[in-house]
Amino acid sequence: MTLLKKRSATKALLWLALMCLGAHAWAGQVAGTVMQLSGPLMAKKADGKVKILAIKSEVEQGDTLLTEKETYALIKLIDNSEITLKPNTSVLIEQFSYTAEQPDGDHAIFNLLKGGLRSVTGLLGKRNKERFEMKTPAATIGIRGTTFIAEYVALGSLPGTPTARAASAIVPGLYVQVLDGLIQVSNPAGAQNFAPGQFGFTPNFKQPPVLLPANPGIKFTPPPVFSASPSSSGSAAGGSKPAAIDCVVR
């Protein structure tokens, strides 16, 4: 009986060790590579450690990417999709798995905690659109083969004096702009589809997303070199002014 107990305990320890190794491997899977940078970019790892990233640095599942006040960062993911982060942004790569021969394993889950980004759909989003989620504190964004801009303005994050902030059309909440394709913004209060050229807003999970008649003043202007990427250049309506059209939420 004692020998059986020892064997059972050994098996349990081996199983626990394998589970821990598996969890560590999942958190450390490479999701993409930093392609462009205009300032400091950091990755807070799943274990709490912080790593300073550079061009050609890899980003992994479980990383929270953090940009400084003057930093734009372009990340190319392993399915050739792209996310471009604007300054003062925090985004968690909750899950990103893609293998060309295994579409059933596709998963892309991001969590935009604050700030803004531009997302360009890659191979995963084109073949498994329903497996892409962009979470935010106000709503979740789903795609239909898309280039879109999202910005979450947190309470207290607006610049300027209290008087200037009160006069601004920008209020805290989630703003979206669609450059190409279609997105659906949804929360417990409702859902709304947005098409190219449209802008949307929702302040929180208690109010449904709504269509905006015009740009409230949200800007997204990465350095011109960022627009040289092949995935981004196709979003422009004309050939002579790609940066102005692609990067500003109107």
C-alpha cells in the first residue's frame, strides 16, 4: 500500500510539472515582431518582468505592450497582420496562435487597456474572422476582413486644462474608425456594424455603440515611414496622400 501511494504521488507530481511546462510554453509563444519604432516600447511579461523592446524584437502571447508619450510602434504578427500602437497605449496580447496548416487552431484575442491602435487584418482574420477579438473597457470589436482604428480614452487621460477638456468634443470612451472592410462593436447594451469611412463611439458597457456624424477630434499620425509597409499602403484611397487619409480619424 505504501508503494502504491508513493507511485501515485510521483505520477501526480509529474503531471503537475507537465501542466506547468505547458502553461509556460503557451504564455511564451511568439506572436509577432517589432518592425518600426519612434521611441521607447516595453513589454510586461506574464510573470511581471518588464523588457525593453527594439526593432526586430519578438513579442509573445501574454505580453502587455506599453508605449511612451512619443512612441509609435508597428508590430507585424505571424499571420502577416499588423497592429500600430500610438503613444501612451497599453495593449495585452491575451492569445495569438496561427499555423498555416491548422486553421482550427486560430485564435487572436487582444485587450486594448488604454490608448489607441490601428489594426490591419492578416491571414488569420481572413480565414477565421470569428476568432479575432479586440477587447476594450467599453466594448469588444469583431472584424470582417478589416483595417480599422480604435482608441479608448480613459477618464482623466485627456490633455489640457479642466476648462479646455470641458470644451472638447472628446469624452471618455471607445472610438472607432473603419478604413476598409467591416467591424462590429458590441457590448451588453447592444451591437453596431461600421463600414468604411464611418466612425463610432460608446462610453461604457452600459450604453450601446452609436454612429458618429464626424470625427470628434481623435488623431492617429505615426511617422511617414510607418506607412511604407505593404499592408498599410493599400488602405489609401488615392496615391498621393496615403498618410493623411490612413492615419487620422475624421
